[in-house]
Amino acid sequence: MTNPTISVLGTGRIGKMHAELIARQVPGLDLHSVYDVYTEGAQAVADDLGCHRADSVEEIMASDVDAIAICTSTDTHVDLVVAAAEAGKAIFLEKPVSLNLEEVDRAVAAINATGVPIQVGFNRRFDAAHAAVQQAVADGAVGDVHMVKITSRDPAPPPIDYIKVSGGMFCDMTIHDFDMARFVTGSEIVEVYAKAAVRVDPAIGEAGDVDTAMLILTHEDGTLTYIDNSRQAVYGYDQRVEVFGSAGMAASENPREHTAEVHTAAGTRQQNIPYFFLERYIPSYLAEWTGFVDGLASGTMPVGIDDGRAPLVAGLAAWKSYREGRPVRCEEIAP
């Protein structure tokens, strides 16, 4: 029996990473081809991985490939989702689906109309430590959940040119944390209260964004989630989740480069935490692809299109809350 085949659209940093993982480390899935408007980059990836470089999106959609991985710029996502759905291709879609809720709903409509399986790339759900926290909630180990704390801090801000088109911190960076809040609690976000500032780089504020934020979420079941974000944690890529409940607490901590500790009269020295997201999350990306392969077999993906929509609603609510200085109900964004 042959493995299903997949084409990767977009061979920038994230698309190239996914193509390399599929070609070299993901069993049960074969890399068929890659495509990018930057032909030279796509050809280099194709040559390295021994796959075909497609000349156009239309060529891929008309081929007999089983699935499409959409790793292009965010503004192209929905058109590609619609095209892939109409072509009957299973879809892997990097987040966010779109920065525009009406566009997201157009993608949702295409998926619902065609029934093709789609997985949205919220890879942190597949991190073993974060998933263990979620499991502790799901199996009742921590009892009734009272509150969640999520820390998400990048080691350095992205380029200003990227910030200008990213949708801002809440729809670019915090969107992962909104998804994590829904994932670990199993309860939808109904209200967002955001406070934010520019504390890292004035140029970020001049670009219309923020770089430091605190948010309080209220969930449908009454759980409260606190999120803190920073664009610059000089000590590394800081990603932690804690759930506190009636029967206990579960938490994920940052891994270190290795477990050795040096103890002297001067103190104790440990290894640093990872500095870059690829250092931290490659195992979760691999687990994410395993979930996709399993989803192809079962017809049900672990992170569906609705899981792509809900964090954007929360992100848009966060921007409204920040600008208006008040808690915002998600129903104000998506009645």
C-alpha cells in the first residue's frame, strides 16, 4: 500500500521546515512536490529533498496529490484553502487562517461544503509537556479547573516590516496562547480583557503594535486564564502553562539544552532554555504531522477549522479591549 502524497506550498522558513520533516522524518506520508513564487528558493528545496518543483498552484491542484500543506503568506491562505477544498485535497494549514474574520468564514464554508479534512497548525498542542497538562485536566487529576496561567515570551521581536503586516501581537503571537487556553481547559473563551504597552522598542509602537501584554480571559465554564506576553525575553524562548484546580495543579516548564547542573561555592549553574522556537518545538511539529497522517486515515483531524477561527475571534476581541480599555465579549466580534 502506497503512502498518501503531499505538496508544500511556500518554501520560506516554516514551509521549508515542514517539507524537510515530511521528506526525512514523517513515516506514512510522501513529499510529492513544493511550490513558491520565489522559484529559486523552491528549486533549492526540491533539489535538496529530491522532489518535484511545481510551476504553479494550478499544476498542484490538478495533480493526483492527496494533500496540500499551505505555508504561504497569511493573505493567500483562504484562496488556497478554497482551491484545495474544491480540488478534493486534504489540507494542512499554517496559522492563522486569516487576519479577517469574514475571510476565515469563507474558508469554513468551503470546508463544510466539500467535507475535505483540514488541520490547522497549532503545533503547541502537540508539545509533550503542554499535552500532559491538558491530559491532567481531561482525566480529572486536577479536579475542577479554577484558573490557568500561560507565559509566552519571545527572545527577540520580529522585523518591523513583518510586524506591519502581522495583524499585531494579539493576532500573531498571542493567537497561540488563545488556542492553548481553549485546549487545556476544554472550554471556549467568552470574554477578553487586555492591557498592553510598548516596553521593548518604540519602533514597534510606531508600527501600530504593542510588545508587552497581560490578558485575562473568561471561559464559558467560568475558568479564568491569565496570559503574559513579551516580544523580548533576553534569556530565551519562554513557554509555560499552569493549570490550578480543586484537586491540584499541573504545569509545563521550559526544557533545557541538557540536564547537567554544576554546583560550587559560587552557586548552581544550569543550562539555558532554548532561544529559538525551532529548538523548542521540532518534536511537537513531528507529532503534529503524525496527527495529520492519522487524520488522513480516519477522516478526522485533531485541530480543525473551527479551532483556527476561535483564536482569531479572541485576538480581535483583545485588540478591541486594549483600544477601548474594557473587557470585550467575544460575541461582540462574532455574534
